[in-house]
Amino acid sequence: MEHVTPPLRPRALAWLTGLILANAALACLITLSNIPLTEAGSAWHSVLFLLLALPGHFIFFGTLVALPAYLLGRLLRNPRWMIGTAIVLQTLWLLLLLADAKVFALYRFHLNAMVANMIFGGALQDQVAFSAKMWMLIALGAATLLALEILLSRVWWQALRRRPVLLRIRAMWWVAGALFLVSQGMVAYSDARGDRAVMSQLTYIPWAQPITLKNALHRFGVQTAQATELPDTGDRLGYPRRAPQCAASPSLNVLVILVESLRHDVLDPAVMPNTWHYAQDAQWFQNHYSTGNATRFGLFGLMYGLPGGYWQAMLAQQRGPVMIDAMLADDYAMHVYGSAPLYSPEFDRTVFSKVRERIVNGPSKMKSAQRDRYVVSRMQDDIRRHPKGKPFFGFVFLDSPHAPYHLPAGYRSLFQPMAQDVNFLNLGPDHDPTPEFNRYRAAVHYSDALIGELLRTLEQSPLAANTVVLITGDHGEEFNDMRKNYWGHNGNFSDYQLRTPFVLHWPGRPARRIDAATSHEDFVPTVMRHALGCDGASADYSTGLDLFGELPRKRPLLVESWSQRGIRDGALIYLFDNFGSATVVDRNYDPVEDADVSADAVRESWEMLTRFQKR
């Protein structure tokens, strides 16, 4: 029988279908590498959901990626254009998934708009530097993947030419559509029921956009299981509730020294000798927590005295904090220095929106360690030249301890063995973190040396006697401390990523060490009352507490990340993701089944998140 070659258009569509399906299978395998299947297997319907949702999800996205190639082939009436374009786009799609899988493995969030903003806004290049070796490995991996895509595509095209029966693969579009619809239906039903076993799996699926039909399903009798939820802050902002009344002539200056990724246990004589010595004569808060595990939420909470959940509302209205308002009303000089750019995140449109012209970012042509020295030197010059009798606010943000932990050329580290660079591709559950941790400690040690220089300049000036000085971090930094493959920050709400030193020198107050749990939110009400002489209830503009007042033995701490919100309540941490799922873990991030959730802690956190919404 004579061999008949199938017509070109059906073969082209069948080829594209096979390419999409094959890459969807690879995408499923990539994603499954990050899913704890033993936990998912505790409920049979969550496993069923993954088996249905993952193929449907990645076929859908793979089809979107391939659509330009299909349209180009139809337009030019040449399958070669479609094939070449499809191979390139599918390769880029898989590379994106591989990058997302690595990011999720280390930090537990997917690539998102915030990351894109950092990349295209220039902030990522300023803060994260890849070594030449890393770039070579990435280029080699990309080239290998492209070669495999070309080889398999050629084999598949020839198979379609030789065996026309394979054209029936086009019928798989009906199967793919059914998978997508059934999995979305499971999400809608589980969301209406409050079924955490299914909803919690959405966290692992990159860029999941579930369909929810609570109201419609409730009308058909589907009842929601009792669950605890926290609200969004919404777009309506009523901040402050009442403007504070402050002293006409405050006598204290305020200097904030913020160090990137400063975890609590590096404040010791070996790593931070200058800050440790300074802490002996200061208010040293030893159980202190940031308001988030990312810079935007940590700095936001420190300067607003509010939870990070208000970030978007403040950004939308470009509303600065009342503490800056009060200082400007009292004619404070403003000295604002950022080694890392203070426009990404958008602190120039939030925290410092009213003093935007006073922001000085470290020159982009310099590396992080050089920029740190630059901003410290500028602050030193400001202190030396500051006119007598005029109050000032100083802010210095040091960036060297940000991954990959920057050091000046020729810096001799006390901590060995030390990594010469940080290869993020090597980080994993079995990787020994000692070399990277020692490099981090060396970067903190370098930052501490700069802090020592700045403090000596202040002490040698007439301003020292009436200047409040705070030394703290925006958040912590983790090196797989819990043996759960968490690295850096942005990944969880553990002590390693949230707890940070908080050394507060206050003129006229004796040195002491405080063990009570404190938060970044507490800085603003303390400064407003005791430095700016503001009367009235701090609850009108802050959710924090007065650090010099009576601190409770136990309090819920509301914390924020890029992909989650949490409440730290004693030994428990309540987690709320973007899909409405709520889980409970202990401080080591082990799940706590049938946990006794504190209704008071949730209620108090709810009130903090809604206090400054207009009713």
C-alpha cells in the first residue's frame, strides 16, 4: 500500500498539540518537585485535585504561550515559522517555570508582579548579584533545554508524517478542556465549603487563578465550614483617625540606622562589636519582631507603626506616616539615605512621600558595599555641619547583608570557611549553609564597622546629648535553620526571618534589657509621645505600643509577606494565604492539627487591619 503523507495544516496543529502536551507534562514534574505529596496524600480529594488541576493548568498556560506561534503560522501559511516560534516560546516558558520553582523552593512564593517590578525597575540588579559562574550555568541549562526541544520537535514532526494515525492527538483538546473545567469546579466547591485540603494546594501551583462562586453555591445549599479569615484593608483609608497634638518645640533628634536582613542572633561581640558595645548602655529589646519578612513590610511597619496590610492603601494615596508629618510641622531637617534604592519598593511614594526631594540613594554605579560607605559618609557630614538648635531626623539604610552578602574588595573576613560567592542554584535541603552563613556574618561585620564610625561621629558632636538612636533590621535572614529548605527571607514567619535586633538609645533613660515581645509597630508611638511630645491616644494613628509603658506578657503580632499574612500568637503561628486558606503551625513550622486557635488574637488582629478604614 502506498504511503500517504497527511495534509500539512492538520499535521501542524497535531504537532503543536503534542508539543504543548509534552511541555505541560514537564511543567507538572517541575511543580511536583515542590509539593509535599505526603501531606497532600492525607486527603484523597486533594490528591485527585492535583491530578486534575496540574495538567489542565499547564495545558492552558502552554496554549496561551503557543498561540502567537500558531497565529504566525496561519498568517504566513508556512509551518516553519510556527515551529520555530513555538519552540522558542515553549523553551522560554519552561525556563520561567524552572526559575519559579527555584524561587518557590527557597522563599515559598512564586514569581509575581513585585518581582517583575524589581527586575524592570532596576532594584533587583542593585541588590542581587549573580556570579559569572552562575550565569554560565544558567546559560548552559537554557542552551541544553533549547537543544532538547529542537530534537524532540523534529522527531515528533517526522513521526506525524510517517504515521497519520497520530493526528488523532488533536482530540486531546477535549480532554484538556474537561480537566480544566473539572478542576476549577473542585476549587469553586471547595472554596464555598471552606475545604482547606484542596484550597491549600493552590499555594503550590504557579499563578493559579481559581474561580470562586461562594454566593451562587450558597444559594444552592452549599454551606461554608466554620473558618477563620482576615480581611483585606480595602481602598478606603481613614488615617489617622484624629490628628495628634504635639509639642511646639521638641528637643530630641531621631536617627534610625536600618540594616538589611539583620537576624537577631548576630548581635554579639564577634559579629557586631560596635553595636553590641553600644547596646550595653541602651534599651535593648531582645524579643523583637519585624512587621514582615520583606523590606517593604518591615520598613513600613517601623515608620508607620501599622501592619504591612496597609501598604497598598498608603501607596495608592501616597500617604506618608504621621510621624514624618509631625516632624515637618516642627521644622525638622530631613536626612534620608538609602544604599539600596528607596524607590523600589516605593518608599518615595509612601514613607518618604512628603520628603521625596530629600532622599539620597547610593550611586548605582557603585556596588552595595561602596554605597553603604557612601551613605554613611554623607550622614556623617550632615551631623558635623548640622546647625545648633535645629532638630533633625536621620535615616540610613545599609544593604551589604542582603544576599549575596556584599563585601568590599580585599575585605578580610574573620569567619571561615567563607563562600567567595553565593550560588543560589546550590542551595537546597542537604546543602551545608556554613560558607554562606559566614559570608553573611562577614557582611554584617562590615556593616557594623560603618555603624561604629557613624556613632563615633555623633558622639563627638554636640548633638549626641539629645539624639535618639535606633539600630535595627528590616527583617531577618534564614539559612535552612529549621531544616525545611527555607533560605533568605520572604519565605515564612519564623524567628529566623522575623526576629531582629532592636537597640534604642534614648537620652536620659538608663540602660536595660527587655524580654517582652515587641514589634516594629511600637517605634512610632514611642517617638511620638516621648520625643515629639504628642498627647492623645496612639491608637488614633498606630497599632503599636509605647515601649516605655507597660508591655503585656503576651500579645498577637500581625505580620505580612508577599504571599501570606500571619498572626504570631505565642507558640503558634496562624497562616492565611491569598486564596482564603488558613493553617496553623508551630514556631518550627510543623503543622499543628486541631490547634486551639485564639479567638481573641484573631479578633484583635482583625481590628488592627480595619481600624483605619473609613466606615
